[in-house]
Amino acid sequence: KMLEKRKGIPPPVHNLSAKGLTLLYAMIKYDPDERIAAHQALQHPYFQELWQVTSNHFNLER
């Protein structure tokens, strides 16, 4: 039982949201033509989610 059957490849970062993983995989593509550009990455939904959490955090402290 030490070797359990694995289901797929484990995520490289355990505490990253699904949107974060999507962005990470887009940024680490080997082919530069397939890789996401910096200006596209900044528009990714992950950052919208991150900025929303950050702004909510600062609004609660007022």
C-alpha cells in the first residue's frame, strides 16, 4: 500500500487557486509563441481575484 495509484500530475503549488494555476501554466509554456505576454498576464482573472481580495482587506481595516 505504500505505492498508491496517483490521479494525474499534482499541482506545482498547493495553495494556488484554479485561476492562479491557469495563469502559471500559461506563463511557463516552452514555446514563446504560445506563452502569455506580460500585458496579457496582468489582465488575467487571477489578478482580478487577487486585487479584489486585497482591496477588500484594506476596506475592512478602515
